[in-house]
Amino acid sequence: MATIDFPDDLIALERSAWEEIQAGALTLDTARAVHEAVAAFAQQAGIPRYDVEMGLKRIVRHPAAEAAA
């Protein structure tokens, strides 16, 4: 998969959602905000939404693996 240059605000939004998930406190508002931001970025960048979502999760949830790649 090609490397996607994610904007900092999208990474921060996904990081907030991941922290809420880990705490067992993900809200509908946060989930919706991430989904909408991912969809908008994917459309603007011309990248499939699934690829954007998976790449973003990989960066936030597995930063050590991403740094080694």
C-alpha cells in the first residue's frame, strides 16, 4: 500500500477516538466525526475510503510498525 500523507488534524481525531475506545468510552459523536473526516479526506485525495481508514488506524494504533516500514 502506498504511503498516505495524512493531515495532522485527521491523525489527532483518530488518536482521540482510539483513546476513547481503549477507555471503553467511545461516543457516537467522536465515531461520527472520524467517519466523516475520513470520508471527506478520501474523496478529496481520490483514495478509497477503506485504504484511508486502514492507513490511519495503522499509524495511530501501531506507530512502531509504521516507523519500521
